[in-house]
Amino acid sequence: MAVMITDCCINYDTCIDECPATAIVSANDSPIVAKEYTYVKPEKCIECVDSSVPKCADVCPTEGAIVWDMPYAPSYHEYYMYGQTQGLYAIRVHPKKGMLSPEMQPRPFRENISIDQRQSHESVL
Ligand code: SF4
Ligand code: SF4
């Protein structure tokens, strides 16, 4: 990923228009079954690597709503596939390429964010 949105989210949706990768959708448009919160598509999130801070977190009024997740990289393919089976993610299936998994379509990520920060889902800002 990426970043993910937690149950601290108040669905204010300020973050959606800020995302340069169109990775964020409102709860109503979320592809996951629960559909309770604004959702980040991990197969699209680029962690705003060209900006000083992730733009979604920069405008979010709710502490703990946007947290780090694992890199969307081939070495975390199984992590995301397991999350998919648990209903945490709904990774897009392209009609020709198949599932846009971390192996099929890795995304840029911030190398200065440690794996510990990601595993503990530390707040982005
Ligand atoms: S993550 Fe933050 S900005 Fe985005 S909808 Fe939730 S509370 Fe609003
Ligand atoms: S970190 Fe950047 S690319 Fe990822 S969801 Fe937030 S605004 Fe979009």
C-alpha cells in the first residue's frame, strides 16, 4: 500500500479529492463488503512519494484515521492476498492483466518508513 484508513475515520471525505492517485473512495463506493469507512485502494496508492507528506493524511482531521500499511511490493504479496481473503482489501481484477496484485503491479513506497511502523499501523501524521 500504502496507507490504510481505520475505524477512527468519520467519513468526512476530505481526503478523497487530495489523492493524486485517485486511490481513495467513500464508504458508499467502497469495494469491500463492510463498506463502513472511506477506503484506500492499495493497488493504486503511491504513498505520495513525490510530496513531503501523504496528502490524504495532511488534510485529515482525525488522528489515527490514516495509518501506514505494508509496502505494495512483491515481497508483501502474500500479506495482501491474505488480507483480501479477510475482507480487508478488494484488489481490482483487470480484465486482461488479472488481479493487480503486488507482484503484478507494485507501487512506489516510502523507504524511510520502517517495517515496524507499518506492522503496528502507526498513524501517518
Ligand atoms: S480518513 Fe480522514 S479525511 Fe478521510 S474520510 Fe476519514 S476522517 Fe475524513
Ligand atoms: S498516501 Fe497519497 S496516494 Fe496514497 S491514498 Fe493518501 S493521498 Fe492517495
